[in-house]
Amino acid sequence: MVLYLAKYDRWVGVLKAYVLMNTELGQEASVVETLGRMEGVKKAYALYGIYDVIAEIEAESMDSVRNIVFTKIRQLPNVRSTVTLITYGESFIR
């Protein structure tokens, strides 16, 4: 669970984000493999559709999410573009 405390301007708990990526043609598998070794990335999958890869990230703070996306994922040579989605509230599992 993640809780945002506006009064203190901070998040409490583990943040979860999903990063959608477009890769260079035919490089989906190598990007997924690299992401699998990256700290903070919990899961990564190749996709069919508009985006080529999705990664699930868990971090303790927004700064950590920003660091993973900006200084690690976006710096990969075969990643052309990213879209980051940050979750909020409770989730459910069936």
C-alpha cells in the first residue's frame, strides 16, 4: 500500500510504477534481459502492440523511481522512448 501525506509532502510505503518502452527494431529480448539484472525492476516483459517492453518498478521514493527511469532505463542504448505510469491506492488480486 502507498499513502501520500500531503501535509508532509512525502510517500509512505513502496511505490510501484510501470514503464512502457519502445526499443530499436528486434531488440526487445535484449532490453528485457538487461532489465532483469537492474536493481529496482521487479518484472519485465516483451509486448505486442504500440509498445515493445513493459517493466514493473518498485521503489521507496519518487526520487528512486526517477533515478531508475532517467539514469538507468532511458540510458539503455536500445531504448528509444519511455512512458512511466505510477500507481496509487489499493490493488486487488483475483
